[in-house]
Amino acid sequence: MEEDKHCSKVEDVVGSHVEDAVTFWAQSINRNKDIMKIGCSLSEVCPLANSVFGNLDPKKIYGGLFSEDKCWYRCQVLKVINDEKCLVRYIDYGNTEILNRSDIVEIPLDLQFSSVAKKYRLWGLQIPSGQEVTQFDQGRTFLGSLIFEKEIKMRIKATYQDGTVIAQAEYGSVDIGEEVAKKGFAEKCRLTSSPNVCEEKKSDPGQLVLRNLKSPIPLWGHRSSQSTFTRPKGRLSGRISLDLKNENDAGNNVTFPKENLAVGDFNLGSNVSLAKIKQDQKLIEENEKLKTEKEVLLERCKALELKVEQTAQELQQEKATTVDLTKRLESALKTCIGTRMKNLAAKVEILKGIRRVSISVRFGNDLSDAIQVLKEDCFTIPASLNELELIWAEYNLAQEKIQTCENVNEGNILIAERNEVQQKLYMAVEVFILEVDELSLNKRLKTLQDLSASLEAVYGQAKEGINSEEILEKFNDWRCNKREEFTSVRSETETCIQRLVAWFQNTLKAFDLSVEESLISDDTIDNIDEILENTESRVCKELEISLIEQGDADKDIILKTCSQVLQKIRSEESLIATVQSKYKDSVEFKKQIIECLNESPSVDHLLSIKKTLKSLKARLRWKLVEKNNLEESDDHDGSEIEKIKQEITQLRNSVFQGIYHEQEEYAKLSSLVQKWFPELPLLHPEIGLLKYMNSGGLLTMSLERDLLDAEPMKELSSKRPLIRSEVNGQIILLKGYSVDVDTEARVIQRAAAYHRAWRDAKGESGLLPLIFLFLCKSDPMAYLMVPYYPRANLNAVQSTMPLTSEEALKVMKGVAQGLHTLHKADIIHGSLHQNNVFALNRQHGIVGDFDFTKSGTQRASVNMMVGDLSLLSPELKMGKPASPSSDLYAYGCLLLWDDNVKSLLCSLICCRSSMTAEQVLNADCFLLPKGKSMPNSEKDTEYIPKKEEEGLKVKKLDKDKEKTRNGEASFD
């Protein structure tokens, strides 16, 4: 005990809980706001906190849910009673209660501080030895009337080691300890400085715990007006109720109910009889138990009474239902035979309709018929096809040897060998054609196609599976069993119906009054109930088989069989297609070879065209010289010059007509080389057929720059020759490239790849077409002829009259198509910019060609700008090679002027690595409304030569030489 440290300290407190006549808990007046804050914090934190788990720490502070008001208070665990219950003390008020673990939660560290309430003991007093429980309770009640929720002045005398404060309590001028002593609820004790003084009179903690475990959950009173000695949950109003100060301090007027006598709420002195206390506690527990049992029995009694009432109502309803049912049964019994006969007649009528309709599908009759068709008229490979295949393989090998041969003498030997094989092949082809002609391939193919269509209409598309004959055998067994079962059921149905008809006939005789002999006997008239029962059963059985859906096992057998049948049909169709394809090749071979059997096709016609072209070009050059001489003379005649110009135009048109004929002849010879005569380039190297084929039909060796009426276009390009001219009424551009031996081959190769991509797209390429490629004989230059679209590039259009949103989407869709065409052919454009995209008629966009002397990465290394935005993708700036992704980056930059394509633009900028030109082409913003069609690009771009047309109307070149860079495309 500490006596001197706090002996002079005075505290103003409010009583919150009484344990016995000399011991109580109280809260300092200064902690009013703390109590309010604690209550608010707990109401927010505890409902969301986790319940305690595992071992509980008696030194730790938790949150407890008080059973009376269901509010949260801080508490400490005094004892763990069992796995579910704990004895706790509410540290801010002093009272105790037994709580379930689920009502105890963890609270945060900011609420882990010392208790607001302190435990006080009246100075110099102790509980008398041997005090009765009644007197003990009265003393506790009396002390509560003096201190509970009253402002008390405490003069501190000492403090026990357990925190109990020894103090003199005064309420106004009343010494509370003296009043308790006067009433005889406490006695004076000897004062000493020893720490054991008065400690020996305190209740034994072991006894307290023992009684707490046996007592009911301790309550903070029942909050009645007279018996409440604990304060409401953490809600200190801010001032002490002054009404209680005027209360009579006599304890006899205050009562405390026996059910609130919880051992956890006070401590007994050591001089109280423990046996007496246990006996009283046992009586209290038994009394409580009897009360509980009584309440339970009353509840059960009420529940039984309610159940009896409900049962009576249910019985009444059941009785009414039974009476109604009896009446209906009696009524139905009168019409039983008629009703059954009427229902049976309706079912038989349904059965008649089913029998009139074929149900062969249910038993796979259509599959069975299909299997029969496949077996009976199964197509087999013609006997001559195998021999034809062997000879054809030998013929192809001979052709490959000729194609790779570079020596003429060796080539002649190979050609002779090939001709021998060709003779054998010709004979085998004739035999094969005759044999196939005798077969009805088209009729068989039509039968298979119709069969396949009918099966797919019923069973759906075939599923991939193993081709097994076991499936077909299993189907046949299943079908036989189903047919037997169905036949048996149908036979039984007919037998029962016939028996019913016979009964009616016998009954008719029995009721015929004109018949004298008696027919009433068991042999004559059978039991109608049994007949009806059997007939109804068999009719329903047949209806069930006919109408009920097939089971999963049956469906599995049918679907597997259908897949097998469809696979066999596909296999036979494929075989027929192979024979028809070989038949077509054979007919073509026979038609072609019969004209050139044992000899190669002649190239004389091509040489004749070349000779004619040479003569025309010479005359054209002579006329050009003559025109120049006349123009330079001082006394030239204007009419003479005009006449010569007309002759020059006619000669130039004739030259181009000859070039078109030459290209046609080259195309024919090229087709013969690829199919039947690979020796032509070897035998006739002078015609340059191999170069023509390598260029994809783009290269011409008869066109020269000086034959054209050329006009330099320096304003369009400063890096290479760019010439504008007119051919057959169409304005064209000649793009010149400086080449050497190596560069020439690469230019031809790249231009040919571009030309093939354009040609294979068949009118939907989205690319600028290439008309001709020719090499200059006088200097190392290669010229590419393309159509010229003045002021049609995107830069010029957007500078003069910008495209509308609808026009822009149409144009950019065409550009996306061009990129898709190139990327599909493994070509990287690398030079997509606003001057190399053309908006034809403001409706259709095409992608211009590029510098064929450079690779894709070399072309992409040029940093083009559109406004302030670089068209060079980030990966190109990092030194990576050009790719379709870098083309799409430039495409996305060109889309920046249109707000309707922001989502597509975001994908192009952020997700280029996963996008393709085809995905761009199918973007939502490019989907045209129904009814609108995209104009045909080739109608605007394709250069179609007019072969036979004479007297062409020559249009004069547009002499308007607008020099602005915004007006015409730059081809750098």
C-alpha cells in the first residue's frame, strides 16, 4: 500500500458500480469527454471488427457487447470459463458479465489505454465477520443509494497494489463511511501502514470465480428507477444529475432484486459463511431453472394449442375436400365407361395420324438408304488413272529437267526424251478420257450432293471422327432391335383393338331382342374392364415410342452413323473431284499437244511483231527529226508542221498498239512455258521471254523514252527524272531510276512483286497500278510508267478542299485495302505519307508505289512529317527493321484529321504489334451502310489498252504548269 504519495490528493468522482458496502467503482468528473469519445469510437469500430480467436490475454483490452442495451464497451477478460464463454469486466464502469466469444472483438491500439473507472474502498471500514447475505445485500444497496451517479469528493488515503484506492468519501457534508458504519453494514478496522491491513477482509478471489461460474450472467441491474446502480453505456451527459443529490440517504428505501444478485458484482468478506452463500446461490439457481422450465412449458402449451387449432382446420378442409372428391367420383363413376371410351377414341385418332406419316427417321431408315446407295453404286478409280499418274509424273520430271537446263545441246537431248514420254502420255490420256466418258460422274456427284444435303438438313453438319465399320454394324443391330420392338408393339396394339371390336360385336348380339337364344355367358362376353385396360396400355405404348424423344444413347448411335455416312460421301466426292480435275488437265493437254506434237511452238509471230515495231519506231524517230528541223528553220510552214505532228501521233499510237500485241504474244508464250514447253527460253533466248516472265509481265523491251512526247516534271521531284506524257488519251508519268547490273535485277524483282500483288487482287487491290517497266538503251536508267492523277494526292486535297468525314472514311478504307494487299504478299511499303496516298474522285483511296531501288527498311528510314507529327514509328527510330506494324503507324498518323476514327487510331498507336491491315480494313468506322457500295478502284486506275481501235481522238496535254507543291504529288 502506498500511503504518502496520494494522501493529500482530493478527487471529484461519480459512482458507477457497487461491489459491497465498502467497495465501489467511480469515474472522475474530468473524464466526461473521454467517456463520450470512447463510446463513439467503439460504436464505429466494433461492429466491423473481428471476433477474438485463440488464447485471450487478461492484460489486453477488448470490445464487449453488453447484453442489456446491445452496445459496445471496453472490457478485460477475468477468466475463461470454457471454449465459448468468458467472464469480463467493463473497465470504464466496473461491472462484470459472462459473454460469448462472438460478443468479444479486437479493438485498435488507440483505444488500448487505462480504464476510466477506478475501484475505491471506504477508509477505515470492513465487512463484519459472519454477516448474513441479506444484510450484505442491504449494505450494498445502501452504499449505492449514497454514491451511484452522485458527485462525491474522495480524499485519497492510500492505494493497494491491485489499484484499489483507499479513500474517505464525502457527499456534500455527509461522510459516507460514517453513514455506512452507523447502519451497521460495516465496522471500523484497525489502521496500519502494513500492506496486508484490510486485505484479509476482502473476498477470496477463488470463491469469487467459483461463484461467478455458477451464477447467471451478471447484469447492470434491470435499469429500473430504484435498482439501477450502473450508468448507461458510455453516455455521460456532460453534467451530473442534480436530482439524485436530494435523494434520501436511507438505504431502506432502495431495493435490489434477488435475480440481480450476481457474485461477480461484489466481493464477500472472508468472515461470511461460504456454505450459507452456496446454499443461497443453489436456491437461486434452482428457482431460475424452475422459472425457465415454466416459461418453456407455457410456450410449448401455447404451441400445442395452436397446432391443435391448425390441425382441426386442416381436418375440416380435408373433410370438405374428401366430400367434394366423393361427389365427383360418384359423378364420374356414372360416366366412367363413356369417358374411357372417349379418351381411348381420341388416342386412337392420334395414332392413325402418326401411322399415316412415315417415322422412318426415328429408326434411321434414311441413313440405311444412304448406306445402301453408297454400297451399291460406289465410285471406283478408273483403271487407267494409276498408269496415267505414273506417266504424268515421268513427264513432269522431264519438264523440270528441261526447265533447269542451261546448255542448248543438252537441252535438245532432254527435249527428245521428253517427246517420247509425251507420246506415251498422249496415248494414256486418250485411254483415260475414253474410260471417264463412259462413267456418269456428274450424275453420281449430283446424287451424292443431294444425299449429303438431305442428311445435313436432318442431322446437321458431320463431326470429325474415326472411320470405322463397327459404327455401321452397331447401327444395323440397333435399327433391327428398334424395328422388332416397334413391330411387336404395333402388333399388340392391333390385337387389342380387334379384341375390343369383337367385344362390341358380341355385345350387340347380346342386346338384340330379336335373338331368342341366351348369349350372356363368360365365354361370349369378356370382361370389358380388362379389355379397355389392355387396349389403352398398348395404344399409349405405341404413342410413346412414336412421339417421345429418343434417348441420348439412341441419338449418339444415329449421329455417329450419320458422321460416318457423310465422311464416306465426302471421300467419294473428293475422289470424283480428283478424277474430274485430272480429266480436265488431260483434255487440255490433248488439245494443246495435238497441235505441237514432237515439236515446240513457233515464235515467228512474236518476231514478226518485233520487226514491225522496229520499223514503226524508225519511222517515228525520222518524223520527230523532220519536225524538229522544220521548227528550227526560219521559213517553216505551220500547216506542214501540223501535218507532221498528226503523222507522229498516228505512228506513236501504232507503236503502242504493236507493243500491246507483243505483250499478248509474250503472255501466250509464257503460259505455254509454264504448262507444256519449258524449253522456249532456252531455244529462243533472243526474244527475252525469261525476262518477261521474271517481271510478271510488266517488262517491255520495245518501249523507249525518246518515243514519247515527254515533258519534264521537275517541280514534283528533285532526286530522279520524272516525265509526264500521254498515251492513247491517258496522262501518264515516267519515273526514272538509275540502275547498274545488280540494281536492275532488284528493281525488276521488286516491281514484279508489287505488280503481281496488284494483279492478283482482281480490282480490289487499293494500289496504284504499274503500266510498263522498260530499260533505257542509251543510259543506265530504268523507267516505270504509272497513271498520273494531278492534284489528287491527300496533301493537295486536304490543303484545297478537305474531305468530309464520310469521304475520308471511304478514302482511308481504300488505303487500308492497299496495305492489306501488300502485306498479304509480304511487301513492306515503308514510304506511306500524305503525298503518296491518292483520293480519286474524293471517294476512293489508293496507295502509291515506292522507290523500287531501295529495300523496305531503307525506304522507311526517311523521316516524313504530317504536320508536326513524324510518320517514323518508334521501333524504326530505335534501329529496328521496317515491318507491317511500322506501315500501320504511318497509316494511323494519316487518320489524325478525322474525329470519327479515334477508337481505331488509339488501337493503331497503342496496339500495333497485335493488329493487321485486314483488322483495320474491317474496323467499325469503315462499315458502309446497306445499299451503298464502294466504287471499283480499277475503273479509275486500271490502264486498259485499246487494241483494235483506230483513229483515236488525241487529247492535248494540260499545259497548265501550276508549280505549287500543294497542287501535285511529290515522288521523292
